[in-house]
Amino acid sequence: MITIRPAQTRGHANFGWLDTWHTFSFGQYYDPQYLGFGSLRVINDDRIAAGAGFPMHGHEDMEIVTYVMEGALEHRDSLGNQGVIEAGEVQRMRAGTGIRHSEHNASATDGIHLLQIWIVPDQKGLEPGYRQIRLDPQGRAGRFQLIASPDGREGSVDIHQDASIYAARFNPGDSITFPVSAGRQAYLQVATGQVALNGYPLREGDGAAITEEDRLSLTTEHSAEILLFDLK
């Protein structure tokens, strides 16, 4: 079964410096039908204005994965980590027993577009941690590239949950398939562009909750970028 979540039905807030869309309940947006999907708790589609960002704030007991599509995000945290996450990079911040961090657009002139993802960990009270990787752009060209996994395999960031995140980039005419193992479910998020999922047309910002399907087929006549979550 595939249940489409159209982009325009998501929660939305525009603060001027931040234009954000929430796939699941977050902040002042609450919908009892959209509290998460399996261990996937948050997909926030954020556009941050030049020079703007989030001041220092705290999190606990969450695996937070940031995927930048456009621009560069400056990060600082209470563990002493600081740096810039650019388009094509992935950051994993393990909040665990508690971490504070700030996030700012690293450019004074250009906006930034990113997806911030929260995964509920398989246990509470983990030691906070941080990891950042740069993706090989050819690794997701017309195919799925693993970017987060329980064991950090294939150079992905490690997360404390039985969940894997894949990224893929499509050129017009590309076709990709993905087998869904028995007892698993999946969620697909269109980051940019347009694709068809098992014949269902999806546009930028659309999502799809996938259950009781054993095979996913993605095709497109456009350029597109997607994230696919393989969940227990």
C-alpha cells in the first residue's frame, strides 16, 4: 500500500528568515494523523535565508540527520564540534543524554535548502556524538546510495536504530528499483524534481508511506533528488 502525502498538505511556517515544511507534527504544527512513521519522527524541509539561522538550542534522545541539497550550513555544538556542511554532505548528530547546537546559513548572500531528519533511537541515554561525511556524487547518480545505517556500512553515518536512509539523483529517463524486505516498510521523500513511484506521480516536497509492498519502481522524465527510508 502506498499513501501519498502531498507537499501542500504538510505543516508550514514562514518566519521570513526560515521557510519550513513539516511532514510530521513539529513545533506549533500538530496533526494526530502525522506523528511519525515507524522510527521516523521528523522530516523538515527547510529554506534558510542568507546569514540567518537557529541560535544555540538543545536536544535529547534523538538521532538527527541533516541532508543539504543547496548551499552550506554552519554548525557549532556543545561537544566542541564546528564546521560547515555543504551540499552533497550528510551530518549525523546524536543528541543522547543532551547536546546543544546552533545552525546558520554560512553564506551572507545565498539561501540554503536542506532536509532535517529525526530518527527515534533504539535506546535512551546514549553518549552524544557527531559525524559528518561527504558523498561521492556518482554514488547516487541513477541509483540508491546508502547515507545512514545502523552499522555505518558503505561509508554511511551510523545511527542507533534499525533504519537505513538512501539518497538518489535522477536524470531524465532514469529508472531505479528497490526491493523491500519482508516485514519492512519504507518512506520516500522527494527533495527536488518529479518522479513516479510504482506509477504514482510525485512532485517536489511530496512524500509516500509504503507498507506491504515488496518492490519499488521509480521512473522520471525529469531531474530529481529523493531520500528513501528503509524502516522496521
